[in-house]
Amino acid sequence: MNKKILIDVIGIELIVLVVVIGYKLSPMLLPKADVTIRPDPACNLQREACGVTLPTGGKVILSMGTRPIPMVKPFEVQVTTSGFSPSRVEVDFAGIDMNMGLNRPQLAAKGEGRYAGEVTLPVCITGQMDWQATVLIESGSERIAVPYRFSSGSHE
């Protein structure tokens, strides 16, 4: 009887541990934002830099260093800001219809509102993929998200 109770207690403790770890990691896996700004859907990251104006008047521009955006080859991603000074800039790349794993480089400050980093997107077995590149910016106590969508592969 005591052995069964001990096994039950250990099982409950493991469940609680998994829940606590999931709760602690959830901001990393599912980025939260105080403000989400939707960019112009006509802007195509495969062909041009895309930008938005924030409600506070600042601007954010996302640009890919290589066009078309390559799969399985490193390329530079750049974010330019104006009108405010972010404390942290990241770009989260997520597959729209398929989980492609965590791919969120933190960009390094390059001066004058420019941030850059290197990223490598995995290849999809179908050869084509729809992506969302969400620019995540921390400025003061506010977290801003700007989600851009683009396609890669053979159906561009």
C-alpha cells in the first residue's frame, strides 16, 4: 500500500513539474506582445523591405539581406527602427502550416536604429513553404510584434 502511494505522489509531482516548466517556457515558445501592428499584406519580403508606422509615431522596417529568401543557406535579416530606441529586437520565423522548430535570432545593434543577425531557414520536404516572420521589439516595458508573411520555394 505504501509503495502505491509513493508512486502516485511521484507521478503527481512529475505532472506539476511539467506544468511549471511549460508555464515558464511559454513566453519563449509563444511570444506575447502588448501591441501587434499588421503590415500591408501587399508588401512582399521576397522582393522588398516592408515597414510599418507604430501608433506612437515610430517606424519599423524589416529587410532580408538576400532575395529571394534562401532555404538552408544563412542570410542576414535586418530591422531598422526610427522614432524610438528598442532594448531588444528579435525576428521569430515560424511555418504557417507546419511546425519548423524554434527559429528566433536576437538581432545585434549596429547603430543608428539598425539591427541585424543571421538566420537559416530549414527546407520543407514539399519544396514550398508559407512563413511568418514576426519582428519582436522590446521598448521600455512594452513588447511590440509586427507579423509579416511570405512564401518560399516553388510557388512564389
